[in-house]
Amino acid sequence: MEILSKVADVVLSPLFNFVMRQITYPFKAGDNVRAIESATRHLITMKNDVQVGIEAAEREGKTPTHQLQVWLDEVEATKTQVDTMVEKYKQRCLCFKCFSPNGCSNYSLSKTAAKKLPDVQRLLGEGTEIAPRQIAITPAPAPVQEVPVPTTSTSSPNANPNLEEALYYIREDQVLVGMIGIWGMGGVGKTHLLKQINNSFIGDSAFDVVILVTASQSCTTGKLQKEIAQKLKLQQHEDVTGQRDIIFNFLKNKSFLLLLDDLWGRLELHEAGIPFPLGMVDGCRRKVVLTTRSETVCGQMEVRQTIKVECLNYDDAWKLFLEKVGKETIYSHPRVLSLAKEVVKELEGLPLALITTGRTMYPKKDPKQWEHAIDLLKKSRLDDVEKQSPEDLENSTYCRLKFSYDSLKSDTLRECFLSCSMWPEDWWIKKETLIECWMGLGLIKEFDNMSEAYNTGYTLMGDLIGACLLELVRENDINQDAFVKMHDLLRDMALWIARDNGKNKNKWVVLRDEAPRDKQIWHKTERITLIGSDIQELPRFATTPCSSKLTTLMIRHNLGLRALGDIRAFVALTYVDLTGCGLVCFPIEICGLIQLQHLNLTDNSGIQSLPEELGSLVNLKFLILRYNRIRTIPQGVIAKLKSLQVLNLFPDFEYDRKLTYLTSLFEELKCLDDLRGLGICVEDASQFDRLCELPNASVRWLSINKLEKSTSFSLSASFLGDKQIQMNLAQLCFMNINVTQIVIEGNNQQPTSHLRALEDLRLHYMHYLEEIIWKGVVPKELFEALRALYIVSCQKLKNISWILHLPCLRDLVVLYCDDMRQLIDCGTGNHISTFPCLFSMTLYNLPELVSICESTVDFPNLNYIFVKSCPKLKKLPFRPENITSKLETVAGSQEWWNNLEWENSSVQNSLQSFYNTVDDEVWFSYPDKKLLRFERLLHSEEIKGNGVVPKDISEDKEE
């Protein structure tokens, strides 16, 4: 019986319970459904609380765990099933008033609810356990984190060639280019471009990670590490070395693109943890792209591919400005459109200024408001146009551009930058003129000779160019690297800084084609520049001295100036420049300026003598009188100028009168212990010998003139071997020398006879010269730095073949040489690689010229060739292989062009697109800008001629 009882408990009891459950299901349908409905309500409440926690965590950049996400999915599925079950039950209750006679249906609902209830209870338990603990974790960052980029008309890749170029170096060049430097002036759009690069890789598998970080001015290795770690969600480590290892270990086996914005100095990227070398390494692509305002920083970072971001052209600038100011404003009045275009021209394509000014002008629909804005812009007062509130002042265009100024490495460099604003807007400033200005202002102080001073000046200029605060003139109709200019807004900013951040509007006055209308300005200002004005006399004052503030006076190319009024009243004047003012005599009033240190009277051909009173200027350091016709200087005057460091008496090229002052000058020069630079003319062999004997004169500019008629003139080995001559002689002119030969003698025992500073060589009016003979010296070694060669009125000269292989020759001018038949006789039919730098060639009035040279000669950088009055020249030295891509202009008369003979039709077809017609009437009046080179040459300091220089290319576009 005991055994039977145990069998019943094991077998019959479970069976009984099972049967009873099945029997009771139909009768407990309501209870089971209500039970699971209640449990599900609790589950949904828990799920809603979890969702609230997830949403809060997601705002912190977190995301649900996979385990929690599975739980949420199960809860949602269970809710759907229970809702269906409850809905079926409710429908049956509506029909049968809480009881259904359909036993089968009751049985099914009840059983399903009873079996589902444990699943709901399990989910409740799991939710209680995992939801609070694992609502969210920090996710791995996306390979590319999209950054917002304002949409403008210039944002699309097709409108941005810089973006296309950068993406090419990033994607396509896998080996050669590891680091790319994007540089340009402040506000030009470098950061915008870098953000576009970043977003270009969204959805792109080229890199495992793209990291965009901002360096800024105060960036250190530690700050860079911290920002990279934050971007990559890496562990933060207080120690620089530890953080370096973390970053390095994460990136070393990955393809990465590091975008480094706004870099101001060298950063040791490998110390920050960036794996090196860059490029393609073991199948991983490693690239760095940086942006900076300074080309120097690109060099410090060892960038091997740079992209300079330039200002927008006018069309793109107008589109951007229109987007910011709005069409409603632009078309609110018939005159606003034209005035708005004038505003855009004043802003010179700088995106920062276009955007800021466009927003400022948005509500201004009255033309008078636009005219006022233009007036302010013309006076370099953009800050008054923008009118930023004090709290927004740091976002003004000037303040943001000023970062570049503040970051310059020295006060001297900052003063050099400010002084560039002494020239009018859009002005082309000759490099040598600017360096002389810096010397006169005391910004280049410590130098032993002129070459050292000029090299210092070129270095300072290079620093400003590298910082995008100054730029080379890159117009094709002029020597590309002889001039610099300032962007208008940078010039305006410089004046704003010089004027105490705009608080003292009259501190520096710069006017073009006008004179100050208010006489009181002369009392208030410290520096005045008048260029091309019509002022005839400086103002007179009732009392003297009238001002102790005015230190710098620059009046250039004011051809009507006749008197300097009460200039001696300005007792603080230290710098006076009256270049090209048509003075009929030396202005003796200047001799009362005891503090004067710099006096420049260049190109005033009416000055034929210097006054005795000049000797009173005991503080004078720089006396520049070049391109004048000075014949007499009172004996002893020069010797009194004990402080003199630079004396330039280089004469006008067309002046042929005897210089009487030379007899005593050499003895007086010996009295000037501080003399470091000399420009002089010598007229006989004895003077030339005395010049060579001067112990303290560094001859920078030398004219050898009017020597007696003889067979030859010799530049001796002793002259060429003199260290002072080698280091300093920059300009050498032979003029009106009646010799048949010039003999240039080297020293076989001294092979280092190189005129390393000589850049300008001229042979003028050498009517009997037949040849130049070289003894013991090779032209390409002697003239290793020669850049410009002028051959003018050398009627007997047959050729200048010696210029072959001159390594730095850029400009060749040959005029009025009656017997010249072949410019260069190569002496061989073989291919000759020569003239690596020749940029322009001007040939004028060469009646017997048949050939320039053989077509075997290469001109890889030739940009411009002008031929006029050369009727026998029938061929040009070109073949399909040596037509350089840099050639832009072949100029000459239509008759000459039509009579040219071509060995190859492809050469003719290639050159046809570069040809420009020039006739006499156009040529000697107002030539097209493409053909201004020779016109400027005829009317400049270089070669004087008849005609009128157009106002927009005069002076420093001139010199």
C-alpha cells in the first residue's frame, strides 16, 4: 500500500493538477487576463521610467547598452501581445456581458494569459536589476564627427578649387604628401575650408578616424593631447608622456586624418602621440592638414605641400555679400545696388569683412547710409562702419585681423608693418624703396654695409609676407617680385592701430591726389603722406614752431611743389621724402631742421647744386639725391655731415654735364667715419682709382661716365676682387664712354671674384663699343646675382652672347643698337639649357637684328617678349618643345607679326594666342596694361623718355 501511495503522489497528483488546471481555465479567463494586464501595466511604467533615463543620458552623448536594448525590445513585444489578448477579452465581454458561453475561446485566452504571466514577471525582475545600472554608457565616437558649416555660394566643392586640391592630396597622394599646410591672411576662410574637408569624409572609408581640433595661439602639447583624447573618447591621463602613449597606441594601426586648425607655431606632433612617419605606412594612411596665417609656420612644421587661400574674386565676393545683406535691402532703392557694389570693391574679397559688413548693412535702405559707409571705408574706418558694441568688439574685423599683427615676433617687425600703410591703398611699393624707408625711420639700425642692411630689410619683408600681412605683386605685366603691396583691409587695420585703435583719426594722414583741406591737421598729425597731390606750397603759420608732433613727411610725385613754406617750424621732423616733386632747386628751408635724419630728394632734375647750409644738418644719416643733375657741391659741406651713413649721388641717366664737385668729394668722404653706403659717378680713370682707394666707402651704386676716348677701359682684377665691392655693389652703369672695348679682368689666383650683390647692369650711350672682353673670369660666375641688363644706344655692338647661362637674369632690355645682328650667338647646334629665370625680353629699334638666338635655347620662365622696330627679325627662337606654359604676351606691330617666318605651323598656332598688336600711337601714349612694361621703362627712373605715365602706374609702380 505504501508503494501504491508513493506512485499516486508521483504520477496521479501531477496528472490531477494538470487536469484541474485545464478544467478551470474557461472559468478563470477573467482573472488570468486581469492579472497579466495588471503586471504589464507595472512593466510599462518601468519601461517609461527607463526611457526617461535614456533620453537624459543621450543628451550627454551616451547610448543604451545592448543588454538594455534587448530588454526594451522584449517589453515592447510583450506589451503588443498582452494588448491583443486584453482587446479580445474585452470584445467578448461587450457581446456577452462579462461572460462568454464559448468554452473553447475562454479556455484559449485564459491559458495564454496564464502562460504569459511568468514572462511579464521575469521582465519586471530584470528591469529592476539592469535598468538603473546600465541605462547608458559612453559610445565610441563616429569615425567622422560632422561639424556645422555655414552654407554660402562659395561652399560647394565645385565653387572651391582649394577644397578639390586639398582632397586630392589627402586621398590620391598616398606617399609623397603626409602633411598639408593651408595658409592665408586672417578671415580669408581657412577654418571654413578645414570644416568642409572634415565633412567630406562622412560615410567615406578612406580613414578609420578623422580628428578636427583647434590649436589657437596658446596651444601646447598637453592641450593638443587633451583635445584629441576628448574627440576620440580616450582615457585621460594627467602626464604628457602617459597621454602620448595612449594616443599613439590607439592610432598606430589605424588610418587617420588629423585636421589642425589655427596653428601659430611649431608643435611636436610625435610628442602628442601622433604616429610618424606620415603618408602610407604598412597599409595605413596617415595624413595631417593644418591651417595657419603664417607661411613660416608651414616651414616650422616641415609641410611639403602648401595651399594658399586667396581672397575671393569680385563675382564670388558679390555673391557672398548679397547673401548677407539680403536682396530686399539691395533692391530697396535704385541707387543701393550700385553703391553696394562699390562697398564690395572696397572690401577686396575678404570673406570676414564681407560677412560682417553685409550683416551691418542689412537694415540700411537709404542710399545716404551707403554713401556714408563708402566714405568711411575710403578713410580706412571699417570699424566705424561695423560699429560693434563694446562686448562684441573682439569679433570686429580689425580685432580679428590684429591677431596676426600681435603675433609678430618683435616690435621692430610690427613697426615695419605699420609703416607700409604710409603708401595709398592698392599701391605697388618697390622693395628697395620700402627698405630705404625702414632705414630712414630707424627700423634697420645695426649694419656694417648696405648689403647687410638690405638683407635685413628683405628678411623683415619676408617675415611680413610669410605672416600674410604683406604680399608680392604677381601681375604679369611687371616684374613679379620687385614690388609688394598691402591688402586694403590690412592697410586700413594698420592705420587703425597707428591711430590708437581709431581713437586719434589724424595721427597718421595718408592722401592720394589731394592735400589736407584743414590747415589744423598739420598741428595734430605725426606722419603725413601726400602722393600725386597738387599742393604747390606747404602751409604758413602765424607762429613758429607750430608743432612738435610731426616727425615724418612724405610728399612723392607732386610735380607742382615749388616751396616748402614754414617747414622749418616742424622742429621734430626726422624723415623727409620729396621724391619726384619737380623741385627747381634745393629747398634751403630744409636746412633748418636740425633733428632731420633722413632726406630723400630723388628724381628732382631741377636741383643742380647743394647749398652751403646743408652742412648744418649734423644729425643727417641718409642723404639720397639719386637721378638728379647736381653739378656743384660747396667744398666742405659733405665733410660736415659727420653722422652720414648713406650718401647717394647716382646721377640722372641723361645728364651729360661735367660734375665739378668730384675733385674735392673723395677727400671729404674720408672724413665720414660712419659712411656705409655710397652712390657715385666717376668721370675719369684717376677718379676711378681714388674710389677704389677709399677705406670706408661701401659703393652700392656706381656710374662710370664720360671717360676720355681711348681704345679700352678695364675693370681690373683688384677692383673686382675688392671685398667691399663684391659684397655691396648692386647697380653698375657704364655711360657715355667712348671706348671700343671693355675689358673685365679676373684673377686666376683668386677664383672667387663674384659680384654677389650686383643685380642691375647698364651700358648706356656707348656709341663706339664693339665688344666686351673677358680675361680670367666667367660671366655667369662674376654676375651670379645679375637680374636686369640694359643695353641702350650701343650702336657698334654686334652681340651680347656672354649673357648665356646667367643664372638669375630676369629682365633683358636692348634698345637702339644699330649694328646688332644676332643677339646671342650660341656657337653650337646642340640643345642648350640656359636662361632659367629670364622673365621678360624687350627689343626696340634694332634695324639690323636678324636673329635673337637659336631655337635650341630654352626659356623655361619667359613670360613677356616685346619686339618693335626690328624689321629684319623674321624668326622667333621657339620650337614646340621650348614654348613655356608661362608665356603670356608676344607684343609687336601687326606688320612685323605678319612677316614672320615659321618652320613649324604648330609654333605659329601656339604663339598666336599670346600675340598683342602695338602701334606707335598707342605705344607712346597710353598702352594697354598688358603692354605697359616697356612704357614704364621709358618713363621711369630706369630710362627717361618722352611721354606721360598713366596716373595708376606712376611712382612705385614706376621705379
